[in-house]
Amino acid sequence: MTKCRVLAAGIGAGGALFFAVGLATDGVARLLAWWVTLACTLSAFAYLTNRPGVYGKRDGRLVPWRAIATLPFLVAYGIAATIRTGMRSHPTWNEVTPGLFVGGRVPAAELPPGTAQVVDFTSEIPAPATVRRHRGYRGHPVLDGGWPPDETSFAALVRELAGASGPLYLHCISGRGRAPTAAAAVLLARGAASDVATAVELVKKGRPATALTQTDIAFLERMAPRLTDA
């Protein structure tokens, strides 16, 4: 079972529990329980169908009305992400190849020196305001455990990044899955790796904390022909 489906099952179970709580209570308690139920239902749907658009993240911000509908889940996710970030034993970021940095979500003051472009691959949490103001900020939302649903848009982004000059920082929450996957794709597009296995090994060598799933590898295998074509 993929990570997305595991998350969908867990979130869905949480939603069912709060729905039952809503049935057993009344007044404000019922409304709150059913708000959590709605948030869990929408989030489980997002993960089950690989639709980061459910959260509506644009330009580093979450669309207000969607954020309100899913707020209980987003708050829980944000707390978990903060705890996970605080407990990580690996470096915040690593330089995978000269000028190509991969890591986690950080404020602008902690970006790699001289960063020209920042690409944010998170979908469930807004970018820090200082990072959104960075002239090279780009957002390409991907679900935790998921993959870019619009492969054409992703291929275009990777080709653009592959030809860009200046230090490039690719990040997700912890820099272990989504960002390393994108980094491997950039290496393929640059011709720095001849195949997916080589690209992944280069990323792992530079970023030892990388932990790609079989879903990530399968996505890269699908994308490789579109990234390596002349």
C-alpha cells in the first residue's frame, strides 16, 4: 500500500471517529466534531486521489475558504511537521551537486548562501512569509507521500530548473521525499545522470537523509523519457 493510501486510511478513520462523537453530542461540541469530520473527509479524499489542489495552495499561501474547511487537519499536520522538524538529526539541507541544494522548509535566513531560486513542493502548509518574498520563490504543491499530479507541468518546471543559473534550493517539509524526487528529475534533465537509479544514488550520496518510496521511483521512471529527450 502506498504512503498516500495509508495516510488516507488513517485520516478517514479519524474522521469516522469524530463523526460518531458528533452523533453522541450536541450544540457546539457537535459542530466542532463535524467540522473535524469534514476536514478529515476532504483530506482523506485528497490523499486517496492524489489531489493537492484540495488545499488550494497558491504562491505559497493556502486559499482561505479551503483552509477553513480543512483547518483542523492542517493544524494537526502543522504541529506534526513542527515536531518532526525539531527532532530531525540530519542537516536541514545538503548540496547534492554544485549549486543544487535539497532540504526541508526553512525561513529565508536559513536558505543556502546565494540562493537564486526556491522551489516549494509542500501542499499542506504555507511557506514562511520571508521565503514567499524571495524573488526566486516558486511553488509546486505535492502531497506528502504523493507525486506531482500534472506530469506535463512538472516536466516543464524541471526543464526550466535544469537550465537555470545560480544556486537552486528544492524543499519539502523534511527534505526526504518530495524534494529529493524533484532533485533526481533535475539531474536527469541536466544529463548529470543517465538513468533513474544513477540519479537517485547521486541524490542519496549528497543528501543521506533521502528516503524515496517505491511510488517516488515509479514516478521518476515514468518521467525519465520526457526529461531526457533532446
